Amino acid sequence: QQQVKQSPQSLIVQKGGISIINCAYENTAFDYFPWYQQFPGKGPALLIAIRPDVSEKKEGRFTISFNKSAKQFSLHIMDSQPGDSATYFCAASVLTGGGNKLTFGTGTQLKVEL
Amino acid sequence: SQTIHQWPATLVQPVGSPLSLECTVEGTSNPNLYWYRQAAGRGLQLLFYSVGIGQISSEVPQNLSASRPQDRQFILSSKKLLLSDSGFYLCAWSGPSGIGSEQFFGPGTRLTVL
């Protein structure tokens, strides 16, 4: 019930295209859903996050879409650029007094080609 | 601004040797601290988290232990390393429980056990 399933495992997109990565969860107690971007050999960097009281959040070229009834959320990268080539992780957690314990998806390797 | 440091950046250790990885956070007080391990090509697995000095919660049984001797210092240790302990170890911090939800990662330590 703690699992977060992420797809696809890898993705190739042409420059200027839209990259879409999907995640699904089972634990209905999850109330915080961040996305992280990781470059090889580096720690993950927080990209954007959403709480379940909104269905969409946009920051620049990055948008999270959230479907509470389906228990799914996705990351859309508009106008994808070669610099966006990285591994993307979705995550989920229950924000409680015991800390923010993130459960991560298995990651999506994105390659943006010229 | 807040920064998080990890050292060493890389480490090669023989099987059976001890381990000590250190993580420190600057620019914040009473953070929640976390240790994650990332196996090659996989997602992040939460190992330990701490909401205060001397308070450690273990998420998975394993050959590792954690300690928090100071407010902004988190240490990951092992008495005898196993081959399976190889991986990319990441420390993260978030604001005190109930205040901050965003979790920020350090640069990581690449551990190879031979």
C-alpha cells in the first residue's frame, strides 16, 4: 500500500515536444506529491510539488496534474529542451508529526533529442 | 539560505570494514533529517529519519545505523560493511514537523564495497 508506481521507465522526446511521466499510488492517506529531477552523480532536486486539494499546478514549463479519484498524478514538461535530459522521480508522503517520509517511484530516464 | 553538505563524496571500502558518512545542514534550526540509499538505476529507499537530537527511526532492517549527535548533524554508520551496502547514499532535510513539507537533498556519497 506504500508503493508508488511510475511509468514509463525511459522516454525519448524531440526538442520542443511535451514530456509526460505518470505515477499511481495506492495509499489514500498520501497528502503530498513532489517531483524530483536528478542528473547523473548528483542528488535529486525538487522540481514541483502538489497537495491533493488542487488538480493542477504549474511552474514555468513544468505542470503537475493530479487526479485524486484515480489516485494518479503526472508531470508534463512543455517545450522540452536537451537540458531537461535527466532522471525524474515522483514521490508521495503523509505529512505527519513524524516527519515527511517520502516513498519514491522507480524513476524515468528522459532524453530530449535535437 | 540553507545548504546541506555530505562527505566524503566517494568511498571505496573492503567488505567487513566500518563506515561513517556525515551530513550537515546550515542555515536552519531543528530540521528533520533523512538518509536514503539509491541502488544503481533505481529509486530512493528511505533508511532512517530523525525529528530531533538523539531521535532516530529506522525504516528497514539492515546492516546500518544512524545517529544525530547535534541538531544539524546526521551520521550513517556500519560496523562491518557488506557487498550489498554499495550504493549512492543521500542525506536530506526538511523543515520541522508541521512547518515545512519540501525535502531537499545533499550531493550524495557514492559507496563501493569490494
